Amino acid sequence: MFSIDTYIRRRQELKKLVGKGVIVLFGNNDSPANYPANAYAPMRQDSSFLYYFGQHRDGLVGVIDIDNDQEMIFGDDIDVEDIVWMGFTPSVADLAAEVGVKKTAPMKELAKICNPQREVHFLPPYRFDTKIQIMDLLGIHPSKQKEAASLKLIQAVVKMRSTKEPQEIEAIERACEVGYAMHTTAQLLIRPGVTERFVAGQVDGIARSLAQGNSFATIFSQHGEIMHGNPSGNKLEAGRLALCDAGCELDDYCSDHTRTMPVTGKFSQRQLEIYSIVEACHDYAIEVAKPGVKYMDVHFAVCRMMTERLKELGLMKGDTDEAVAAGAHAMFLPHGLGHMMGMDVHDMEGLGQIYVGFDEETRPNLEQFGTNCLRMGRKLEEGFVITDEPGIYFIPQLIDEWKASGHCKEFLNFEKLETYKDFGGIRIEDDILITKDGCRFLGTKRIPYHPKDVEEFMATNNQ
């Protein structure tokens, strides 16, 4: 939790941006795993509620009544039966006082201030219990709530949360330090015969030991071509690549890194050829990302660089600009270059990517394969925290489908692509801060990613 002045200042700014009506920010409740008393733990508070009201307790709703210049937290105090099992919890009034809110009330009184006759601003809900609560309060069916959410509130929250305060950057830096420990642990453990699940479990253990836990479910797989490959019980095999995409959450802020390592600790020539392309694209993005530059432009510059290098290997052909315009590069890179990051690993994605990653000047292309997965295209600003995560993937089913249909055949060498179906995939990802004149890595320690550094680190630690 930050200082009391932080939350007071944030709510005052939010009032000015929204202008009128009543803002209702729903906190989260415990989420049962398989029966009511066995909840997923620890509870994860809603990020926007945390941003403006700072408290982690379940069952709270924050209200900012702009018209009457009043702020309140609604929630029910914990009774002694719950205290027996869960320990002492401060009263709602005490929690509210810690973040500068003077008025509280039981949850049943929320309907008095949150009724359909008023202009009520709420964010798009993503949990079913919140959707039911909104339906009870405002009579809006869950299927209609995304459209009924306040665009003015969404835009205000995105504006404020996009630019990170110095204290937020410090929190992300701390999370990146744990991210370093997670990924270097994976690099230390990777060797033939060890299972994917074992390495991923050790990585998760670091997140739970040194932080609040994972910022998302760890991706660890020899099938790096699967974007969200869950760790399996399969043993790591010599000659394969292992991709680890993992991050932690610490002090309510996230880290998110990806590294791809040779299982034997030594890249083959073919692996090195592809890896060096991803490495060059990753480093190019860091060179050119700065305030005023559209991240969509950086993305497509990376795609052109990737296309040129893949042409040198004989995997692509034809005019580079025409190939990228046609989306041929998406055979290898079917996702965007990166995304916003902060309190959420895909920061504010639940508010709508069109508001978070784009603006009036830069709009998404939802029709073209690959480009439709671009999460971040807008003009960069000082204080943005984004990921830089190019990759090259060889997805057998995608190769088969495009080959059968002849899609982009003038730009792709399908005969050579057949020989890469067993390759897997490579991704390199880091978290970067947009600064006044450019950008910089977050975290004081750099997880090895240059091929020589990866091989030396794995050799040193696997002796």
C-alpha cells in the first residue's frame, strides 16, 4: 500500500476526469475452487479498486459520489466466527481511514446510492458474482453489462493507470528482481531428463517464496510454438529448446519475462540462426521505442526485419513490404510485439484493449491474422511500461493449413518450412519503461538472453 495521500490524490483526479455522477468500483470476493470454504488463495483484489482504494480485503465496494462530493467504502465487518478461522481483520471503517475515506456503510446500503435513476459509472465486470451484484443494483442483465459500462470511466482509468508513478515503477523493478531469480532458476535446472513440470514448479516456488505469487500461469514447454504451453510431465530432450514465460506479482505490481534455452545448454546451428533473428528484433525495439513513436510502427518495423532475415535463410521470399502487408510474417509471429504492464500483467486488458492499447489516431486491424492480436499500437508516452517480446514459431498445423490453401505462397517457402515442423518456437521478452528520451530495461539484473551469455550461464551453473 502507498501513502494515504496517493489514494486521496488519485480519487480527486478521477473525479475531475469523469465529471459527474457516481463512480462505483467493485472489489473482488473470494473465489471458491471446488466448494465454498475452499477458495483459491490468496484472494486477488481488483486492480482498479486497489489503485484508488488500496485495500486487499474481500467484499468491499468503493464509491465516489461526484455530485455530492462524497467518498465511501461499502462492506460488512467480519464477525467473530470468521475471526476464529481467519484471524483478526480491521473494521471497514478502519480500512477506509487508512486510505483517506471518512464514510463507510454496510453492503446492503449500496443500493441507496447506486440506483438506476442516477448516472452510475462502473467498469466492465469480469467475475460472475460482480455481474449478479450489478444486475441486482441496476437491473442490467450480465449479457448487457460490458456495453453498459461507462466509457468515460474506462477512459479516465486508462489515462491514469497508463502512466506509471515513480513509486509504481519502483514496485515493478522489485517484481523484475524476483523475475530474474525465477528465470535464472529455470536456466540452472534445465537439462535432459528433467520434466517440464518440475522446472515450472521450481519457478513457481520462487514467485511464491519471494513475492505474492505468479502474475500469470507459468508457460514452460519444449513446444514453444504453443503460445500458452502448459508444463507437462514430459521429460526434456537433448536437441530441443525449452521456452519459459513467467512472472511474479509483488506489492501489487507484475513482472513478465520470456527466455528460450537449449536443453543441452548449447544451441545447434539451426537454432542459433533462428534465435539470432529474434534477438536482433528484441534489441531493435529497445533502440527505437521512445515517446511519440507508435508501438504499431515498431511492431511492423520488427516484422520487416524478421522477414528480411528469414528470406536470407530461404524460409521467406519476395518483396519484404508486400509480404508484411499481406501478413505473411504472421506465419512466424502471430502475435503483437508487446502489451502494457503494471498492476495486471496485461495491464487493464479487462477494460477493453481498444482503449488501452490504441487511441483515436491508431486503430486496430481486426481482420488480418496476426495483426488482429496486436495488443499495443498507440503512441508511446513517458512513464508507460510495456513488454518487448518478439518471437518466431513453427506451428505444424498452421504450416499445413496455409500450404493447402496457398495462402501467401508467393512469400513463403513451404518446402523448406516442412523441415522446421519439429523446431518449436523462440521468444525473448523483457519489461521496458518509456523514459523522457527513449526506454530502458526494468530490473537491475539482466536475465541472460544473448546466445553466448545463455550458454555460458547454463554451463557455469550446470557443472
